[in-house]
Amino acid sequence: MKRSFVRVEPDSHFPIQNLPYGVFRPRGGGPPRVGVAIGGEVLDLDALDRAGCFAPAAASGRGVFAQPSLNRFLALGRPAWRQVRETISRLLDADEPALRDNEALRAAALRPLREVELLLPAEVGDYTDFYASRAHAEHVGTLFRGKDNALMPNWLHLPVGYHGRSSSLIAGGTDVRRPNGQLKPPDAEAPRFGPSRQLDFELEAGWLIGTGNGQGRPIAVADAEDHLFGLTLVNDWSARDIQAWEYQPLGPFLGKSFATSVSPWVVPLEALAPFRVPAGKQEPEPLPYLRSPSPETFDIRLEAYLQGGAMARPERIAASSYRELYWTIAQQIAHHTSGGCNLRPGDLLASGTISGAAKGARGCMLELTRRGAEPLRLGGGVTRAWLEDGDLVILTGWCQGDGYRVGFGELAGRVLPALPYP
């Protein structure tokens, strides 16, 4: 098994088989730049570029890593991404002396993760959130419309989604302020305005678009992954009571636009390749533009943890799998662009909550507590129907290889009280 000269613990999410990209800033000062995680350190790609480590055909001398986002690198396309990854993998290999034995370059290029601040990995021009997990759609539909009418008529025919608010995307580790909004309890005659009482998290995966498409030029399902750079974790924080009152007839609005957390590390498709698995069968068969001869998905384990009140440590409240998604990434990209919508480098698409059939595999409080009717019982005597002020939510995910893990690290956020409305 390939190993790096950088120390990597057995349970680390960042072995040499992964090499996820992110954007960081030294805590002691300095501009943001692009890096790659390896073990407990971050490799400064701008330092490698200035040392002449990258081939001209890829990114050498273009300054694409001396940037506050991945966008310029994303726009280069897959041949450049592949060449840069191959160079990084070679330089970090335990048997390669070029970086290992160059003390000055090693000191300039490798920094402990504890000494850097991790930022949003991309400048996201547009953000779309899908609703692609069948179990999640059925659970939610059953709660609101009954078991016999759980799925809306269109759900098995197209990947349902909505356009989110890119301005309120935040980096993992950023606190989340409870939103104020208009609420109407079922027993009230009229709505009122105030802090959300039904704040929720959503366990999601997201993916960054690399090279986009021209306006009016759809992306074929067979070509969709050519436009995809890599995957990340997403927590689409949701105020369910605000959402319930406002969503008809046009769908999510202020109940979801106050904050969406994105994990700092983007795992490239090449790192996920060993964990490809066949996608599940779709009935009825989708329309021709959504059909793929061999649809695939990824075997990624996903978990959600919660710590609040008197709890001594975070406790796992959900364990799901990326394999639970009904619609594949390729289908979601193909549908998104089918009417001529143009995706651009850095655009973020997310899966929607990823849930399994079992109660412990449900990826949000709405499902886990059956809309608050069955509160979770946690350590320290804590119960939760919905998220409360001070609660810490941590999402994580990884693929298990033979003696190594390819993971996303952690996506954390703590709930702050609502501000008094002016």
C-alpha cells in the first residue's frame, strides 16, 4: 500500500490516497492560498508552485494556488487536475526524496493543521440543493401528507431541487445564528414573528463544478462527471416552522437562506474512484436524457453528532450512507442543465438530506424526532425535539479502504441565540 513520508494515523481521513483540496490562511498572518491535507498537516501548493514543482502544462507559474478560492484551478479542467494530483502524490510518497529530503522546501510547504485557519474552498456563484434521497422524501412526505401520498407525483421522474442562497454559505466551524421569521403554529389564527423554535440540521453531500457549460448548452448524463471536480460535506440548516408556513406554493425561502455550512476539504473524484458501486435500480425508468448504461454512486459512510446541555461529549444521532441517494450526481447535473442553465466553476450542488430506512439512519431532526413528537434521549439526561441554543452539530463521512480511509474530516457548527429584531 502506498504511504507518505508525512506521518498519517491509521484512522486519519487524509492519507496519501485522498489528498483533498482546500483553502487556508496561516494563523500568524498571511494571505489565503490553496492547500492539500495530508495526515495532520496541510501542503501549501503555492509554495510548491514557486519552487517549480508543477509542470507548465498543468498550473506552473499561473498563480492558481496563490488564491483565496479554488476557482481558477477548477477552471483548468481535468487534465490539469490529474497532472497536479500526480505531482503531489509523487512528492509526498515515502520513497521520493525531492520533498522529503529538502529541508527548506519541506519547512515552507508543510504546516500543521492546528496552525492554519480553514476557509470556504470556493467562491460559489450559484448554489442548488436537491431532494435526492428517496427515504428522506418518503419520511417527510408521510409526516405531512400521510403514507399513501408520501412522494409527490414528479419525484420518481426527475431530480427535485431548489436554488439556494450562495451569499449565506459558511465555512465549517462557523457559528450559526438562530433565525427570526414569520411563524404560524397549527392552533393559531394568525402568524406571528419571532425566533424559530424548530431549528434543524441536514446531513448532506455536495459537489463542486469544475469546468462549466455554455448557456443554452445542456450537459449529457454520460458527460456530467467530466464537469465535476470533487465532493464535500454540506449542512443545510433549516428552520422548519418558518419553512412550513412559507413554502407553499414556491418552496423553500427564508427557512433555509440564513446559513448553509460547507466542509473545508474537497475530495477529488480520483480519490473516490476505488469506492464506486452500482447505483440502485430506478422504477419507473427515467426519461432518455437521464438514462446511463451503467449508473454508479459511491460507498461513503455518513454520520451526524450532537452535543448540548449537560452532555460531556458529542453523541452520534444518525449514521447513513451516500448509497441511499436515488438520483446520481450525473443525473442531477444533466437535469440541472437540461433547459440550458449554465453551470460555472465553483458552483455548488448538494444532495439534500441523505437518509436510510432505519430510524438511526435519518439525517435530520425532522425525521429523527418525527417532527418533534418523539424527542431524542441523549447523555446527561438531555432530550432534544429540535436544536437548542448552544448545541454543537458535527457531520463527518469517509470511505473505508484496505488499511486506510478516504474522508472529508468534520463539518461543525454551533447554534447561537437569535438576535433581537430591530
